[in-house]
Amino acid sequence: MKNGIDAHRPYGRSLRRAAPLAILSALLAACTVVDGGQPAGRGTAAQETGVQETGAQEIGSPARVSDTTDALLTRTVSTESATKSEMMNAALALQQVFRDVAGASVPTVVQIDTNRTASIPRGFQFEQPGGTGSGVIYDRNRNTYYVLTNGHVILSTDNIRLTLHDGTEVVDGVRLIGSDRTRDIAVLSFDWPEPLAVATLGDSDALVVGDQVLAVGSPFGFQSSVTSGIISAVGREQGQNPWAEYVQTDASINPGNSGGALVALDGTVIGINTWIASRTGSNSGIGFALPINTAVRVADQLRGGGVRYGYLGIMPTDAGEPGRPVDGALVYSVVARSPADRAGLLAGDVIVAIDGRRIADRGELMRAVAEAGPGTRLALVVERDGAERDIGVRLAERPATQQFGGTDWPGIHAIENPAGQGLAVLNVSESAPAWRAGIRPGDVITRVDNRVVRDADALYDALREADSARLTVLRAGSGRSRTFTATISR
């Protein structure tokens, strides 16, 4: 927390200590009854009641058999009653933990409503309804409170209204500190004369699949709603956006939950609810939260003047082929005059490590480069021609445009054609000469300068140092295929 007093933190610490102990002690008590009570079934009836198993008179005595049966029934009923009682106590202890966590978390989550001012002819203006989302009060500096939310919650709006958990509206003075669209985080601030609850932040790096969590927010405008679930997975990517990894949960998340809190059972916020996977637009049991460690790093940068991402200047993809992945990130294109170009990276290189740490795929590479920031020098380990080599590179700042600062070469990601000859084109960079020459995903490259190419290494070997090349391309059509040539130049 920065420069402020978090009145909520002492409770968060005690809750973190008390919650696991309450559950553990109740469960241990229940287990002690089950194991130590020795209900019928651990030994024989005679052993349980002290009846001797030898001697015809003892076995044949109706009175002794009756006594034995009564004793067993009494003890079994008593044990079952005790077990049920202890198990109920354990359930009630867990229920109390949920109550405490919800009670502590709800006051730290606000509802966010947005409007946009629109103009019509003759100078009239009116407000168009925007949307509803959520936010987490995560920091305080005297009477100024800071709210974490998603960037898409406040996108394209000029009027932001907050509603505190008790229904009080904050209409004036809500300020947008900054927003990062890459990782979908925004920071708001507002002044308030009275003390408000501030969330206690946890450590999202310590999350384990199976951990229980609560999601707090305003789904469909129903403020201060709490749902429960578990951590379903960690390290998830969102489609084609590899810039962040997300925590997956089955706690119910719906429109309006965006920007709200994902809370661990110790009362700490461990994620900012961000998006859902759904065919209907509503919860399907697959929701995603940006880890709080990532969210706070972005928020700190926004409050410090803005987010600056590192830039290498390559078009990467996962190494290996579909269905047969290998560790590392394949460079299939290098942007002219970029840090990668100046450092000597070439198409066909596979980056396998950064600063001594092995990387698994292109997402891990892109996140490492982005978070390193401009001006940082990275030590890369690259596989080329069957051998590893070290390449040092100093990162630039990522350009704002989608062209990423210039054309790239060769701009073609191709693999061995599963259907037969040549190389199947999986992707073509739109800023590369190959795109301007008409090459598209789905095409098959059979020759480079009249040289037959049978694997991707041969293609990149032919194009690495070339200033131009003439490609023979096969394109499937309706009913028949056609072959054409495309000349690409740097």
C-alpha cells in the first residue's frame, strides 16, 4: 500500500490466521471421533463388549446375547451422533469463514456505472447509457482512495459514477488515473471524507488449483453479489492476446462482474475478474481473473505516468508443429531496423532462453520482453542450424501502431504440408512483403528461386540473407487448384 493507512488490514491478518485453524481443528475433531470411537466393524462384537468367545454356556446364553446387542447398538448410535455433530461443527466453521470473508470483502468493492455525452444537431447534448462494472478499493492516501478495475469497463466514457456497498453514490470527482488496454487494467481515484474499507492484497503467485475463492461484484447490476468456486487453472491465455496470463475459476462471473474482486479464503484479493468464456454471454462456469500481482504492477506504472512495454521486433510463434510442440519460440519474421534486426536475429531462429531462464512458448517470450521494459538488455539463447548461440539485445519501446515500426522479413510462418508436397502457410504478417505479394494462409509454397523446399528450415535458410526471392505457390480453389509465382523483396 502507498502512503496511507489501511484500516482493514488488521482484520485481514487475523482472518488469514483464523480461517485455516477453524477449519482444521473442526475437521481433526471429526476425524478423531471416527478413528478413536471404534464403531462396530473394527472388531468383533465379543471384543467390543468383553464377551468371551469360548465356552458353550457363554455363547448359548440368551441374556448375554441380548446384552451384547444392546451395547453394540447403544455405542454405534452414540458414535454416529458424535461424528455427525463434529462434522456439522466443521461445516459450520467453514460457513463462518465464508461469512467473514464475504463480510470483509463486500465493502471494498464498488459498482461502476458509465455514460457518454453525445451531441445532436442545434447544439443539444444528452447522455448515452454506458455500462455497469465493478472495481476494488485497493489503496488509500489520506482522503484519496484508489480503485482497480478493467480497462474495458471505462472505455469510451466521459462520465463515471461509483456506488459504494451501502448504496452511497460518488458522482463528482471520480478521476481516471490511467488505463492499459494491453492487459485491460485501469485505475480510478476519488476523495472521500470518511474512512472506507481498503482491500488486503494477496499473492497470486502462490495460488494452487483447487483453492477455494469468492467472486465479488455487480453482475447485471446486482450490487455486492458474492459467488463461490475454486481455482480451476492458472496460466491461461486469452485467445490471440499473449500479453497476460489469467487465473481460471468456476465461481460465477457475469457481465457487470468485470473489475471486481476474486478473493481467497484468507480474505485477500488475488485477482481482478476480467472475462468469461461463453457462447451465450453469461456464465458457463469458465471465468478468468487477472492475477493481482500483475494488476498491481500495471497500476503502479499507470500511477507513475504510464505503461511502457519492451519491444524486440520479431513475429514469434510456438516452436514445433501443431500437435507436436517443443519448448521455445520460433522467429518467423524480423522487423527491419528493430532491436532484433540490429542484434542479428534471423527468421528460423528458435529462442529457447532469456537471461538464463528457459521459455516454453511464444506467450512466455512476449510477456518477458514486455515486462522487461524499454532500455533493458536481455541475454537470449537461440537455436540455429542445430546449435545454440548467445545473442544480446537491448530492447526499445513498443510502438503504438499495429505495424510495430516497419516492415518485416520474410513474414511467412510455414510448416511441412500434411497433405503432401511443399510447405503449408499458417500465417502471413500483414506488414511483410509476402502479404503485399498476395500470399495468404492456406497457400502451399513448393519452390524458392526454383529450389524445391521440403521443410521449414530449408525455407528460412533460403530467405534469411536474401534481399528478394521468387516463390512458387499452390493455392487450392473450388474444384481445382492453381499455381502462381510471387516475388518478395525487402
